[in-house]
Amino acid sequence: MGVQFLELASVATVAVPDLNVVGGTGWTTGATGDYDAALLRTGDGVTMIARRPRSEAAAGEQRAQAAALEAMTAGVRSRLPFAIPSLLGQYTGRDTQLAVFAFIPGRTCEAVELEHDSLLVAEIGRAIGAIHALPKSVVADAGLPVIEAEESRAATEKLIDRAIATGRLPAPLAERWEAAIVDDSLWEFSPSVIHGSLERRSFVTNGAGVVGVLGWSDLRIGDPAQDMRWVQTLDAAVMRAILDEYTDARGASVDRQLRQRATLYAELEVARWLLHGVETGDETIIADAEQLLDGLVTRLRGLGQSELRHETLPVLDVIEVQELLAEASTKAMHHQSTLPRRGTPGETGAIDLELDDNDEPQR
């Protein structure tokens, strides 16, 4: 079974009272993952996953996820058309922190082709809608972050100002993003419960629909457009299908500027990549970010997309821009272990380590 598996299984029996492990396997791959992880099988046939963070940043992420999952009571979970991980137990020692979660079987959508007319794509849209429809009291009563519309706007402006201060942000993008900040109509939205760090690999499928959603460490009340940011990197037809299903699920609760803010947040991922390079002094990352920014300027100019206002053609319907944003997102995820954790756009702090290139999904 391997020394690591046996070690994790041993600590798991301390974290979960009366746990009877009869088998399992290691779950971490590679040498630079942010967690040691193992699948455990109990005598009564239950499968769970034990995760031990390898860094303080990963430990902070795991603590945040545990707090979020504890807020998701049985009543809250019954409102969701999919499963979310259940925290079964935790152990914190002098040199070790370990958490044990129920395992959600299936594959993450990162490994699945998305077709615009598939049940899976439709259920992704409805799943996001179900999260946003949760009562705000779930988050507020648990003491999790509550970000109002003006706070979202201010945090976004702060991020843009930081990017401008590097002296490396192309003027057309600075003007485009600053115009979005001063457009009052863009920020007229009602905050809702949001997942906070949705990505394609957040969704678990059984091959047909969505059976689970992972990675709840950024659960909060905030801008619903944050959870639609990743959708901007998908094929245009898939993106429209997800947005259509989401709109049908949420009805009148969907503000008319959600798509524009989601596009803004997606574009700002490139700015975050630039800032990461500048703050760490990594010239390779800086050069890569500058190339992505220049490419975005060129493509937007060619399409006449100077502003993110509702009167203009939505940028998210433009395939070339989507491809560029997808490229930026891919680069960011490839370096997930060093990127600032994503939450409110202007925030820095813990690392978003729910999944990375060297860990299999935590279920």
C-alpha cells in the first residue's frame, strides 16, 4: 500500500473516531503537489479521502474549506441538486494537519468534453444557479465573508490600480478597465451566495450530469459574476448554453450586466498574472503576462471592443478573445502553487490549492 498511505490512514483513524480502514490507495501524484492524499475504504464499504497539506498556505485553504462545509447543514445540502464534500473529521498535531472527507465518485469536468447541447452543460448552468439561490443566512450566520456590490467594485478598482502602477499595463486595457469601474450601471447587482472559486474542474460528473461540486474554501456572499468568470474561457456555444440555463434557473434575479462583469473578471486574471510576476520578480512570468496583455489589446482593437458596456457587442461571444483568456487561465493553473488565491479581485493572501497539477481532485 505504500508508507505514505499507511501513515495517512493511521492519522485518519485519530481524526475519525471508530474508523476501520480495510484498504485504499495513495491519491497524490508527482513530487510537488500541495497535499499528501489517500483514498480510504472502510469495513462497511464507505470510501473517503484523507488530505494532509504540505504548506501553511495549503493548511489555511483546508481550514477555510472545513469552515465552509460545516456551514452547509443537511437542510442547505437538500437545496442543491448535487453532492458536496462532507467533513468527517480533522486532526491537528504539532507537525501535522489532516482532514478526512467523504468521497464523491465520478470524474471532474476538466477531463470531459463539453457539448453545448448536452445534459452535463445544462446541469452546470443549473448547478451554479442553485448555489446562488441559497439563503444568504447560510454564509452570514457562519461568519464567512460578505462582500457588497460597492466593495466588489472597490476591490476590482484596487486590482486595476495595482496593475497600472507596474507601468507594464497597456494603456488601452487600463482605459477599458477604468471605464468599467466608473460605469455605475455595471455594478448594480444584488450580491448572492457564491462558490467563489469555480472552475471547470470544480464539477464532478458521472458521465451524464453533475453529481458533485468541489472546492468550497471561498464560499461567501458576493458578486455572482465571479462564479461565471471561468465560463468566458469555454467554447462560445457551450458558454451560451450554460448562461441560458443559469438565467432560466435564476429568473429575474439575474442582473443584465452579469456577463460584462464576468468578462471583466476573466480579463483581470491576466492582470493578476502580471502582478504575480512583478511581486515575485519572475521575469519569465512578467514577459508571458505582457505578451498575453498585448494579444488581448490587438484582438479587442480588431473587433472594436474598447469598452465593457451593455451597448457594445459582448466580448464573451468573440472566439479569439475567449481563446486568449483560456490560454491565460491555463498558464495560471499550471503555476497554481504560486499564484495568489482567487476570491475578491483585489485580495491577496492564501493560495487556492484545492486542486493542482500534481494532486488528484479532493472529493
